[in-house]
Amino acid sequence: MAKKTEKYFEDQFDDENVLFVFRKHPIVMRKGLVIGSVCPLLGVLPAAIKPSLGFGWFFGGLIVGLIMWVVVMFPSWISWYYSVYIVTDQRIIQITRKGLFHHTVVDLTLNQIQMVNYQIAGLQETMLGYGTIMMQTYVGDLVIHEVHHPAKIQKEILNVLRKQGVVAKNLPMNKEENEEETEPEETS
């Protein structure tokens, strides 16, 4: 009897091997972090305005504020933690979660990929080490924003493509470009 391989995700094929998994930079949680950090301040506000309420109001408000911070931060953390990019020996799968109830899966076979580029633009992206990965395919572009260490991820994806024998081809973008190349130039 053949040994059954462990599946790392639900839709994994039996003959498919997961090569690596990556996710976005934790900076994507900044909105929840900033909004949530106001909650403890709001919790201690009554004790700060009227100090005669005592330490009970201060620490009670602080605990309530911290609980509210967790509640506000939780959807951002869920979106970051459960949004992953899985690179296998056959395909790249983008699993994206927005909040608690919105789930999207993009499945892209390695043969469809023509080109993989990355971009780090701006001081914040440079200082924190994140950027954008752009994959040009036959069916359109797959753009992944706020990826942690995009140069490293791009290099790993290119190595996977090379090992799988996928070579980028120089195909014309549309018919007009192809026709312009074949027409002879006019001389006067």
C-alpha cells in the first residue's frame, strides 16, 4: 500500500508538494492597531477627567479598554494570519481573507507565469522591508502588495520556475505590436 503524503491545505493534489509558504508583512494590521490603541485611552478617560473616582475606575477602565483593543484588533489579525501564499511544484495559490466572512482563493499554475518582478517604493517600505510582487501571466497580472522581503520571495519563485522548467517567452502583447514589427520601414 502506498504511503499517503501529508496535505498542508484543503485543495492540495495528491502528487503536489508544498515548496514554501509566505504571507504579507505584519504592517497590514496597522489600521486595527492604530484604532485599537485608542481603546485603552478611552477606558481610562473617566478616571483622568475626574481623579476622585479612584484607582478602581482607572484599572477597570484600563481592563475594559484592553478588551476592546483585542476586539478591534482581532479582524485585522485574522485577515493577516489567514491570508497566505502557497507555492507548490505545480502552482501558486493565493488565499486571502478580509475580516471574518470574506474568503478568496486564486489558483495560478506555474506554466501561466511569464514574468515575476518586485518593487520597493518609498521610505516606509525600504525601512520596514516590504514591497510589491508582480507576476505577469497569460490571463492578466497578479499583484501582491505589502510582501515581507519581496526580493527574497521573487528569487525563490524564480528558482521554483527554473526547477520546474518554466521559461518566460517573449510574446507580443497585442496584434498591432506584432504587425508593426513585420512592416518594412519607408525610406525617402
